[in-house]
Amino acid sequence: MLKYDFCYNSDVFLKFTKKVWKRYLYSQFHVKIWSRVAAKVWNSYKYDQYGEKITGKRGELMDWKKIRQAVRTVLAAVLICAASVGITGDPAYAADMGAVYGIYEHGTGWSGYHGDSKTARAGTGSYVTAIRASLQGQPEGMSGTLSYQVNLSGSGWLSWQENMTPNGSTETDMPLEAVRMAFTGQLAENYDVYYSVYQNGSWTTPVKNGETAGTEGQGLRVDGLWVTVTGKGAEVPEGPNGKSVDPTRPMVALTFDDGPSKYTPRILDSLEANGGRATFFMVGNRVASYASTVKRMADLGCETDSHTWAHTYLTGMSEGEILQSLNQTRDAIVAAGGNAPKGVRPPGGKINDASKAVLAKAGMPSIIWSVDTLDWKTRNAQHTIDTVLRQVQDGDIILMHDLYEQSVIAAETLIPELTRRGYQLVTVSEMAKAKGVALQNGEKYVDFWEKDVEKYKSSGSALTDTSSSSSSDAKSEATSEADSSKKSDSTSSKNSSSSKKSNSKKSSKKN
């Protein structure tokens, strides 16, 4: 007679199997348990020595068709369990789970909903007075919510809210000063929530799980919100402007001078379509006329840097004049929705020891270039394209101008082509960080070629004028809002100590 532990006949066994299967769906038993169940079920039955059907211990005839069906069901459970929870029995995890959030803009109302890792920014001249948030893709059966708390100016910290319930004020003009977010329930055990606020002209360093983003009690308003969800213990995200940069892959920094202009959005369109960023060195007195463009630069992760207020050579300005020009430009960029400049491009690339000392006091490095397209001079898209593709190498800083349509046409070809060739299109700061270079205030940077990066690291500063380099003083045309010409003189000059790149490509010269 057959000895078995789980059932007395096949019908009972089937009922048992269904019951346990249902229990699995709700409790997600470990795969090892199911393996043992399957083994025990299989070994609980045996043929007699003649291969005939045998009876259960109560004398009832066993229906092997039903038994085999039951065993197949159990084995299917094992496979599904393994796929769902893994061999280690880790808790369920939804890779596509993310935050959904919106901001209330003073004078405008609620923004549309922003998906995970997307920046929500108030428009020019506006700010955030309330937020709301929830989740998408939450694992079925996993308890918890995304909760959020705000510090409202004049009121302090308000109560925690969840599930898209507004937190803040939609009735007053008081801005938010800080934000906290956190998971509850099982979500807190399996996920981290990172967030940042746009405050005082830049995004704050991302914090997580109930920490404070922003500065309370100092009268600094929140102008934007960024949120992302990661698995527990995953790599810390770069933040709202940070994109993944692989230091092992080649990269270049596209830079555009003298804008913004009516053509600049076309460059941004191409960058966005190809997952790239660039650095825009803007003339301060042009910024207010293109505020929405400047804000979009920042939202896409581009750097919004300074090219002085009126494209005036630093070498002909006093310390006070330089500082005033830089401060005016910074204020204009921040007011337009850009990030506070991280660096300055001296007009024409002209810089001397005196102006370097002023830049050090202002807290900014000067960024020159290694590839000069001369696009301001040729006004020929194909010439610009050929110049870049003939010379480009890892670590280049490429000089172009977004003031001219032919330059923009060239950029619309170069951006996807450089991407196709394997170059990462990054900002100057991103490239410096990826190359392991800490930019020093007041110092001059021309490129991030491997040989020069080692010099930066060993000396703790940028290259001196005696190194192999190049410079050119670009003639630029600063146009008015109506695009009438206002010429600003510059010349191109060579340094006799310049040397060619190792690949024999023509290199630009630095001062």
C-alpha cells in the first residue's frame, strides 16, 4: 500500500494543491519550500512491482491522471516563484516604479504632472507655494505610500501628506522654503526616494528619506522640485542636472558663445534628441530677452555660464568693472531661470594675470578652447562641420557661436554625428569631474586631453602659458533683440610655442 502524508485520494490532493497555490499568490513562499513540496508529492507515490495502479492507504483507487496534473501544477508554481522572487528569496521589486509630482506656481496654478527624474520648475518671476506627489508602478501587495512635508514661509513645517494631497498653500503668496519626502510601510524597506529643490539659482544636492532639501528660515524660496526613486541601497543618483558620464568613454564639451539668440532653441532640440549637454557662455545683456530659452538650458542639464555683461575684454577692465560685469550677468541668468554660472569665458579668450586674480576673487575659473571652428568668420556650416570632425579628440573643448544660423545648422549635424562616433556630449564641469580634475578659481583651462589632465592633477592648477596650447580671439557680433548688428572686435593670434596634437590634427592656440 502506498504511504503518503498530504492526501487520501486524488481529489483531496487536487484541493490541497489549489489551496497551497492560492496561498502562494498572496504570501509568495520561498522557492525552496515549493521545491520540497514538489519532491515530497512525487516521492509519496509509487507503482507496485508490476506497474499497476495502486491504492491509497484507505483502499481508494488512485487516479494517476489527476495526480500528474497536480504535480505539474506544483512544478509550475516552483518556476513562477523562482521568476518572481529569485533564488535568494529577495522581496518583490518593481524596476519601473517611480514618483509622479507637480508644483503650484504662484500666479499660474498647478503645473502638469512630472514623471520620475523630471525637473518641475516655476516660470520666470514665479515660485513654488505647494507640491503634490504620488507613485506609479508600485508593486502589487506592497504596503506604504510616498509622503511629503513642506516648510511654508511664515508657517514653518506643515503636516505630512500623501496620495496627491496638496501640501503648502494655494491661497496665499507665501513660498516654500524646504521639502522633505519619505516612504512608509514596506516601501521604506525596499526603496529610497531622492529629491532636490531649485533654490537661490541652483539645484540643491539631492537628499533622501526624510532629510531636508532647501534652507529654512533664511528667506530663500523654492523655485523647483526634482524627485526620483531607486531600489534600497542603489547608487546615489547624480541629481536633476547630473547625467551619467562614463569616464572610460571619450567625451567632448560643445560650447556656444555670444548668445542666447532666436536660433539657440534649435541647438537645445538637437541636444535633447541625442541625450547631450553643452555649455553656453552668454552675454548678460541678451539674457532677459530669451529667458525661456535660458530656463530650458538649465532644465536639460546644460551649463549656463558667463561671457561678461557686454562682451568686453577683461584685460581692459578694472577689478571693479570685472566684478560688476560678472555679477550683473549672474543675476540676469538666475532671474531668467538658469543656474548660477560655474565659469566664465573671457571675450576673445583674452586674459592676463590681473584678470585671473579677479576671477579667483569672484570664485570662477576661465574656460578657453582647444578647437576653434572660426564659425563667426566663415559663416559656413560645412566648414564648421569639417573643422570639428577633422580635429576632434577625447577631452576637447569646442568653440562655436549660437548667434549665427549657419553655426546652428552645423551644430544640428555635429551633435548626432559626434554621438554616433561614440563621443559623450558633456558640459565643461562634467568633463572636468569625469577626468578627475578639480577646477580652480582663477585658473585657465583649454582642454582635458590625457596628457594635460595629468599636469592639472600634479600641479593642482591649470596649464601655464608656456605649455603646448593655442588661443584665438574670436570676433563676435552681438545682435540686438531685433537682430541688428553690434560688432565687437577681436582678432586671432598664434602662440609660437603651440604644438600639434599627437594625432597630427590641427589644434587651436591658447593665450
